[in-house]
Amino acid sequence: MTQHPGTSYPPPHQPGGYPGSVPPQQYGPPAFAPPPMAPPTAGWELERVDMVGGTEFGLAQLRVPPITSGLAIGSLIAGIAAILVSLLTACFGILEASEDWGAWVTGAFTLLTVLAAGGAIGAGMIALRQIRRSGQTGKVRFTGRGLAISGIVCGVVGAGIGVLALSLGLLSQVS
């Protein structure tokens, strides 16, 4: 029997293979096996199983845990930013009213305050609508109504402080 180059058949006269060859490795479980992972269903509950007609398969529908609305979080962040910028506006409007550039800086910061407040109010209103419409069968349920309302309130307060600071700055500029 002749052997072609590149084949790994052991020659018939040597049971272990070629002279100087390494014995074959035994395959099996590793010495350390990682623990089995938990199924990825933590926090998920099985709502129902619909069987697919004519087969042995089914369609599992899971109940998704509620998610905090990103719009509500963004509304609160924009509302807090509106309050912080409006306080900066008040500092420039009241303290730097005697300078010529105080009214310009106060106006610019008031515009920034009103934009942030408008974003907070708009995102909060959309978040409230999103939260109210969520939770029907087959849809994700959103939470965060308190965050959305807080964002709207912070936006209104920030805009009020900013406009009040602008009017105080303009009044002190005139006098």
C-alpha cells in the first residue's frame, strides 16, 4: 500500500503513526468549565403562547417591563438648564446693568433661557402624551409622568425668571 504525500493515515507497520509523531489529543470537557448562564429572561414574563397552525411551534409573547420615557428625562434636564441659565441672566441683568454691554448679554442669555424652557415644555408635553398612550397590548409601557411634569414646571419657572431678569435689567439701564 502506497501513501500519498499530505495524507495522515498511519503506515500499517506502525500502530501509533509516523516515527516521532505526537500521539493524538483526547478531546473532552475542559478542566474548568464556566458555570451555565442564566437564561436572558430576567425581568421578562411570559404573557401568552400562540400556536402556529399546522406546526409544532408556537409564538411566545413576553410582557416587557416598563421603561422610563427618554423625553421625560430630557424635559427635566432642559428645565433645570433653563433655571440655571435664567439665574445667570439675572446676575448679568441686575449686577451689570450700569455697563453698556449688560443689556446685550442679558438679552442673549434670555433668548437662550427661553429656548431651553421651550424645549423643556415641548418635550414634557410630548412625554406626557407618550406615557398616556403606552401600555396597550403588544406595546411598550412608558413611565416618568412625574419627570415630565417636573420638566414642564422647571421650564416655565426658568422662562419666568429669565424674562423677569431681562425686564429688570432693561429698567435699570433706562434709569
